[in-house]
Amino acid sequence: MYFPYLRGKQFELIALRETSDILAKYSKKISPIIEPVKNSSTLRTTLKELMEKDINFNLIINPTIGDLTKSTKDILLIVQEELRSYSNYQLAVIVEEKTDIISLVELINRYNLKFIGVTLIHNAIRPNISNLISSISKYYSTTYNVIYFQKTSRRYYREFDSNTLVGLEDFFISQTKNADYLTVQDSQFSEEHLYYSKDGYNGFSDFLTIGDNYSESGFLPFAVAIHISYTDTENKIRIKHFVSDSNDDNSDTGGKFIEALRKLIKWSDNNRIETKAMNIFRELDQSGHFPGLGSIKKLSIMHHIELVLKLI
């Protein structure tokens, strides 16, 4: 089962909305994790779209980044207002060294919410975690334990029921500047979809083609890069990086996009890459339209989700 981890920024949420038909088709194979960063109309409409398509998801109530880092009550109120009687979701808690999990669970209990259970996202190793989960069980079942390997340990899984185990890793190898991808062009990503079940996990999670780095600031880049996942001859996931060539200054972002897009279209046509997002890229190539940098990220996310779902 695939658990794509998305921050609740506008275009990441829109990516979920615009792939909702695909998510519904593969509903037994996917459960997105959403870390909300703003109390936005986009967050609300995305939750409603997932509800209308009966798509399971995990909504983090104690985000560690963005405007809602100390706003658990606000997030629970959004859930109460938008989801009402819907129950096909988990409320998720990020577990760090000093996270007061029981207080968060008790806070959830004050709201009249219907949901499957709690997802714990382990960003730190906690002593006596088994006792803590036992305490949580007085209120709710723990549906998933998402273990962030780079912040804990692969051995940490031994503390949990195998039916709840989900492995999370940041596979995206980011560069300092977009222009740096000109010297990389192709990078390894993941083979978790091939082995997670054999390794005793119920699912796997990644930060898609974005990575774990979070930034609220935006700026005009000197280069435009399009990151597209694909599978190699061994069925492992890799990332192609298509980068503009006119990168001496930050002018004409639209022109830079067209340069990168033409490289992408040539490659995708030669390799017969077919996804909903790729077809939109082809339409943009034909029209010469620049949809904005956020839309490029959105399409990259959409493509990655569809690719993974077709693999598992």
C-alpha cells in the first residue's frame, strides 16, 4: 500500500484533487498523508473531494511546519466542519521526542468525530513506545505506525504490530540550484515498492518528487527543472530531471519552462510514457502555455502517484 506524504501547500493539495479519479480507482492501494500548513479553502475542498470519492487518507493534527504548528484545535474544527459523518480516514500524530501524544488523543476525544483510528508518524525513537501505544488504545486503535527511517531506525519496526507498519523515507536527491540538475539529469529514487511486503511492512511512504525540505518562500529561479519519475529495466523507480538551458538570469520563466518541457516531451514520447499528468504536459507543449511554477510541481506529483499505483 502506498502512503504519499504531502504538505498541505496549494498545488500539492490540488494534485490530490486532480488525481482523485485515479485514487478512487486504486483506493485499496493508497492512503495519502497530509500535513496541513494553512487553514485554506484549498485544504477544505481537498478533504471534501477525498470524502466524496471515498478515499482513505491520514490528516496530521500536530504539523511541525507552516502556520498550523500550534493549531490542533483549528485542524480538528476543520475536520468536524468538512467531514461530518465521514469515517474513512485516520487522524495522524507526528511523534517526536517531547510530543505529548496522550494529551493530543484526549483533545481529539472532545470532538464528535467518526474515523477509523490513529496513525502515528515516528520522527524519533521513544522509549517504552509499546506502553504508550497501549495507553492510546484506551481511546482509539492505532491503524498505522509510519516509521521515518532517516530519523529513527529500521530496527524500530520491531516495536509494532506488522499489520500497522509503514516505512517512510526521503528518496529525492535534491540539488542546491535547479541548474545543478543539468549535470545530474537522472538519479536513483526507490525500490521500496518491490520489497516492502517481503520486509514485513504493510505499506511504504515517500515525499514524492519534492523531498522533505519545506520552504514557504517563493522566488523566480534562474533555471526551470521538471522532475519526472519512471521505472528502469529492473522496475526500480528513478527520476529524470529536465532543465532549461537559458539560465543566466531569472527573466522569461515561461521560456525556460518551454525549453525544459521540450526535453521532457521528446523523452516521454520515445519511451511511451502515459499518465494523466504527462498528457497535460503534452497539451502544454502543443499550446506553448506556461501554467506557472506551482502547476509544474503539481503535475510532477500527479505523475508520480499514478506511476506508483500502477506498479503495486
